[in-house]
Amino acid sequence: MNARMKLLAHRATLVLAKPEPHVPSPCMSVCVMDPQSAMCSGCWRSLEEIGAWSRMSDEAKRQVWQRIQQRIAF
């Protein structure tokens, strides 16, 4: 696991540990889609998740963070 993934995993743990409103974006400002996984190499979100982020509820955003944790774990 590289340093960026470790940072993202740590951020996911923090976000999911406290049910506060205004869930932060997982964007790491590294917007490069991996052709094999179809996930952003920076934030590990799909294009669909990235595009829908601003319209998602806080609960839906937390679900994305949970999926990011699962994706990083592999």
C-alpha cells in the first residue's frame, strides 16, 4: 500500500468514526482513472460516485467511504 492509499485509508477511518454532517470528499487531487479497475487512482471512487458526490446525502457519502475502505483493503 503506497503513502497516498494509507492517507486515504486513515481519512476513511476518521470520517466513518464520527457521524457528523458535511461528509468531506475523498478527493486527493490526483484525478487519474485506472483503466483496469475503473477507479480513480487518487480517491478510489468510480466515475459514477465522483459525478454524483455533490448530490448525495451524508449517509450515501459515508457508504462511498465504506466502499473506498473495502477497495483499498484488496
